Amino acid sequence: MRLGLSYSLLVLTVAVTANAQSAPAAFPRLSSQATDAPTGPHPGLPFEVSPTVGFMGGSALLGVRASMGSPVSLELSAEQVIGRAATLYPLTFNLAYDLNLDSRAIPYGIVGGGLFLTVPLNTVGDETVSSVGIEFGGGLKYFITNSIGIRFETKQLFTRVRNKLDERQELLIFQSTSLGVVFAFG
């Protein structure tokens, strides 16, 4: 009995879907069913490159990002954080999700992870420390033209580093804020 009911519902669903797709123009589709591409100032261009500047704690941050995909994009980010005692190089892969493509202002969320390299500056004999970490955050892109915009972002970075004094793992949490220019193409 249940198999027959499930089969009947499947046939009914297919018939209604086929009939809706062949409906005359006098019956417009509901807006929630529209599959049209975004029509706003940023029409879902699939590639973006973005040089950025900002700060992490009290240190200067320089970086560049490259991403592909829209509205969900895969992003590669390389940054340099210039501190007093060391320089940090976060190299991360992220997933970013654009929340709205039909407007000049596009809020987005970001989550990812990668390799964090810490290079000491002032001490002789210290080694570069590498650790794996994760990050998450969000931001806002504002497009001035269809392919050029500005980007503001803030994110949290988490990594674990071994303390050589007592051989235990310490959790380090960083927050970064950056501003950049976005070049979209494709």
C-alpha cells in the first residue's frame, strides 16, 4: 500500500512539474521559482582578485586573495602580518558564501583553514614555527561598477602551538580586520 502511494505521489509530482514548465505565458512563474541569473550591479562574475590591507591585533596586515565561483566560492588567501618579534604568514583555503547578488552591497560569510607560518625577527637560532589553523568570519563587498568594488572583512583565526618550556599545546586566537579592492571578471 505505501509503495503504491509513494509511486502515485512521484507520478503526480512529475506531471505537475512538466505541466508547470509548459504553462502559457499568461501564467507567470512565482518569484521564488525564478531561476534567472542575478541582474544587479555584480552579475555573479565567477572570478575575483582582491589585494587587502588591515591589522591583526596591533600589527599591520598585507594580503591578496583569489576566488572562483558565485555565490559559493573557493578562495585562496595569502597574507603577511608584520609583528614586533615575528612575522606571521597565514596561507588559507576558504569557502565564501555571498548572501545577495542583486545589490551593490553584498554581505558574505567565510570559513576555512590552512597553514600559519611564524618567522621570528629579532632572535638568533629560533626556528620558523608552522601550525595548522581554522578561521571564520564575514564581510561586505560594495561594487562601484560591475567589476570593481571595495571589501571590508573581519575574521577570527584559531591555531594550536606547542610551548617548548613545558611541552604543552596552547590555543592561540587572533582577530583580523582588513579593507581591500575587489576586481571581478569572467
